[in-house]
Amino acid sequence: MLPLAGAVVTAAALLSFSFVAATPVHAEVVVTVDKSSQRMSVSVNGRPRYRWAVSTGTGGGPPSGVFRPQRLERSWYSRKYGRAPMPHSIFFYKGYAIHGTNQVSRLGRRASRGCVRLHPSNAAKLFALVRRQGAGRTRIVIRR
């Protein structure tokens, strides 16, 4: 083999390796809930991915701040509110969670007791995204 041909192959291999190594395996997910507009936006690595209507608490909840998911539950029933279904729950602060709701007609306005409600199919998409990317790579931002 010619020395130049070997150098070209080696350079190509190094270039492809550096490209693969620079591509993140897990992306950063930012979930932003705007309580004043009753909207959620989801970005992955700084790029907008989703924008959905939500329902937050009639009493002003959840609290504003920046949180990380604490636990994910595919199928959950509220212990506090008569075993109300909370599919695809992402718990982020005490008992507060982002989850699906069967009261989709109320999305876009305050309706919950404090959680962030989503359309069930959107809750499933968000749940899968957070599970795939990891709770440690996900931030939940709640704005007034």
C-alpha cells in the first residue's frame, strides 16, 4: 500500500471518529411552563420541539422555579384526589407533576389543583422524551 493512501484512510477514520464523538448521545431537554398563557414549550439542545396547551392550578400552582424530574410514573393514580388518573406523570417538586388528563376540553386555562395537565398523547411524548434523555438532562422551568 502506498504511504499516501494509508494516510488518507487514517485521516478519514479519525475525522469520522471525531464527528461521532462530538455528537451527544443524550440531549438537554428544557420544559417551560408559562402559567400566564397556559402553554408549555419543549426544547431539545436549544431547538424548539413542541408547544402545547396545558392546564395549571386554579390556586396558582405549581410554584414558579426551576426543577429536575424526581420520578417518572407511566401509570399513576392520585392518593390525594380520589385516585384521579395521572398517566405519564413526571413528578418534579413534592407532589407536583406534569401528567396527562382526560379533561382535554379544559386545556388552555387554569383547571387543576396544582399539577400541569397535558393532552394524554402529548404527555406520552414528553414522558418518552424525558425517559430517553434522562431526568438529569431535563430541566422543568415554571414561569408566572
